[in-house]
Amino acid sequence: MAANAIKKVMPMLDRVLVQRAESMAATEGGIVLPEGARSKMMQGTVIAVGPGARNNKNEHITPLIKQGDRVLLPGYGGTRVKMEDGKEYILFRESDILAKYE
């Protein structure tokens, strides 16, 4: 069912749907961190990519990011989207994504 919920979402233009990586629930020493003390992860996985922005000639500009890429995200921004599977995803513009890495 989770896969079906994601397949229903097609980002528009240069938007990218990202699933943020989970933050650590405990330190390396084994101390459990409460929800409020956990830092936001600045990385995630691309779930879906729109067809790309349009230039002055009304042609699509092919996105540099593709589904499955791991990306570095800004600390703020994006639009939070809660899916039927109960997970939260974030929509960013492609230009807001800081970098992709392997």
C-alpha cells in the first residue's frame, strides 16, 4: 500500500519529493535522545521528480536529480506532505537541494 501512495504523487515542474533520513534515536554511547533533542537530518532520498522547469522557449529543462538519488537538504524550507502510509515527505524545488552524493 505504501508504494501505491507514492505512485499517486507526481511532482510538478522542478519539484522533488524527498524522504528525509531518520535522525539518531540514541548516541553512540547508548544514551536515548528524546524527540525534542534530536537534530534534523540534513540528508534524504529522492522519491519522485517532476518533469523539470520550463525555459523562455517553453521547453522543459531536464532535472539533474533522479529518483533514488541521495541528497543534502537545507535546514529550512520545503513543503511537508503526509501520505496514506503515515510517513512524512518533503517537496523541494530542485534548486533548493544543496547537493547529491553517492
